[in-house]
Amino acid sequence: MIVVATSNFEVYHGVVNELRDRGTTFTTVEPGEELPEQTTVVVTGADHVDAFGDVTTVVADPDDPRRAVDQALAALRSDGGRTIIGVDPGQKPGIAVLSGETIVAAFQVPIGDAVDVIQREAAEAHSPVVRIGDGSRLEGARLLTDLEDIRVELVDETGTTPYLGTGSRGMGDVLAAVNIARLEGEVVDAREIEPTDGEIQVIKDRSREQSEHNRAIDEVLARQVAAGELSIDEALAAHRDDGDGSEPESRELGDPDET
């Protein structure tokens, strides 16, 4: 059982609310009181870190109670609590964080923010694993390239996207990420991808949609985007700097250079 024992109001309030939101069984005691016999993990503040002897203790940051609850749940599950992060790649990847078989967090963020989210979730975990689906090849390769010092597995994501019933729109990528997290994959360091003509055209089309002047980037820049070397916004900026993306200057009637 998880026990919350702290005199820090912010820690207490944040951790207790997080535990309640997750439907977790827990109890609270005042620091210095005897712990219940069933105690497995104590969540406390920095001022009581050494007060609980040999009992597993998690120190909560008042600004990040979710992290403390994740750690407490992982400790509660002992060896079954390894952190596994599943990723369904795409322009807005689904990300699911599992402790053992329990889903402790889920996200869907733009591709440019995905690495920061994954690294943050893995930062304090013991021997975390990141499992990335092998679809959306270009986005998956970009994530692989940018993730450092984390074990990454490439997973066959066939059949991981579930059927979505009425009212569940937008959940598909996150649920696929959960299924990907539960599948073992091949350990990889990087994934070299030669983009197809179709993938290059998709990038050009996206750049046209994001351009202020309805102009697409050229193939060289599109290949740099495909390789993860540039974002589409950066490629558009480079395109403008080269003089290829700017609007033609307007000319007044009677301009002597007009032909």
C-alpha cells in the first residue's frame, strides 16, 4: 500500500489528488506517526526523506506530483514496474508510458516536441525502454536519430491501431502507442531511410500549406526535412533566404524598365 506522509501542504495536496484521480488505494499519516503494517511505499517531501527507515521512500516535488506517483506505482509493482514508452510515430505521435502493465501517462504532441516528452518521461526511470512503431518511416527515423542514451526498439506495428467506436475520435494514436509498448522489438541505434518520391512530395505539399505565399520548398530542402535535419518551418525560412520563396516586387505603371 502507498502511504503519503508529509507536512508540506503543496506536496500533500498534489500527490493525494493525483492518487485519487488514478483510483489508487492509499492512506495518509502525519510524519512521525507509525506506518500501517501494509505499507510498501511512502511518498513524502524533501524535509522527511530519512524518516522512514528501510521502507521504500519517494520524495515528491510539489511542482511535479505526477512524477512521484509514477515512481510510487512502479515501486509498488516491484520487478514488474519497468518503464516502457511506446510511440506511434507521425506528425503528432501518440506516446504511452507504461509501468509494468499499467498505463501511467499518455500524450499526443507535435513531432517537434516528442523527443523532449520521451526524454522527460524516461529521465528518472530505471533502465527504461522506448518502443517505436515501424510505420511513418520518416518521423520514426527522426525520433530514433534524436533520442540519445536510451534503449530504443523498433516494433512491427501491424495491427496495433484499434477499432475506434463512437466518441473515441483522436484516441487511435495513443491507443496504438499502448499496444506498441507491449510488443518486443529489435534494438536499433538509428534508421537510415531513403525517402520515396511520394514522401518527398508529401513534404513539399505540407510546406506549401504552411507557406505564407503558397510556395513549396525545393527537393533538396525537402530531403533535408525527410532526414530530420530541418523542420518544415526551417526549410521555408531557408527557401526565403535563397530568394526562391519571396513574392515578386510590384511595379508601378510607367516604370521605365517595364517592357
